[in-house]
Amino acid sequence: MINKDKKIERIIGPAQSARMVETIVGCKWSLTVYQLLAQGINRPGEMVRVTEGLSTKVLNQCLKRNIEFGLLEKLSYPEIPPRVEYTITELGYKLLSILDSLTQLQEEINKSK
């Protein structure tokens, strides 16, 4: 017997986190920035110097977007000349583990084709 009074509510996906993942993965340079930070390259000038094709303008847009999502933290030092460094936040490390899982899923999909 089917209970017609019981209604199932529509599940709403995690819109904000899905948008964040889409933005980060969709950005040509975000994953490269995370790779640079993991290698200890945390200053913008050095990032541009060691990455072929990356401009200062595009890097700054990428860093700003990641800071807005709370994935990176900007550290400014009161020195002359000014020194700025970036670090991955706890939330950023959580995203990286999710991206690692997505990479593994993609590899499994590729193997099954």
C-alpha cells in the first residue's frame, strides 16, 4: 500500500560549493597556483617568473578569486619594498582533497572507455 500523504522534498545541491569548484577548475591557472604553493613558491613575482604564459594581471585575478572563496590567504608585510605572500587555508586544503578525488574518478572513467 502506498502512502499518498507522504511527500518527498526535492534535494537541493550545494550551489555555493559547486560554483566554487566549477570556478576553480574552470580557471586556466588556479590549479597551477595550488601546485606552485605546494612547492613553496608563494610570492606572485616568483609565480609569474617560473610559469610560462602566466601574466601578472591574470595571476592577480586568479588569486583574488581564490581569496574571495576563502581558499587562499594573503599575507602582506609592512616592508619596503612591499612583500606579499599567499598560503592555502584549511578550506583550500579540503578543496584540494576533493579535487584529488575528482581526478581519481576521471581516471576510472577514462579506463572504462
